[in-house]
Amino acid sequence: MKPVAKIKSTLDIQLDLTRPVEELTEVISAVIASQPARRKEILKGLDIAVGNALAEIQAQDEQDQKTDNDSSGKVS
């Protein structure tokens, strides 16, 4: 049996979690630079993921606000 070459493109990352926005921005820039033909696809996928995460946060905030309003106005 002939050995088969395995080629793997990876990016090893260490993030400073005290600077999450700056660090993630650098990682995204590095990924896009390595995949210029897929730049639009990558950014659209990130846009969807970020939008979904923000929608979940918004829904939770609205639920928390509703719970606070329901409990603060009741008279026992």
C-alpha cells in the first residue's frame, strides 16, 4: 500500500480573553486572508451566527424584563 500524503491547514490560536473583540477580529482577519475566495461565504456565516446569538440574548432580556414587570406589579 502506498502512503497517502495528508495535508492539513490549521491555525493555532491563543486568545487574550481580556481583549475578546480585538482578538477575535484578528482571528477573523487571518482566516479571511487565508481564504480570499471564500471571504463572502465566511463573513455571511459569521453574520448569521452573530445575529442568532444576539437574537437569543434579546429574547432572554425580554423574558427577564417581562418576569421583572410581572413580579413587581402584583399585590398579594
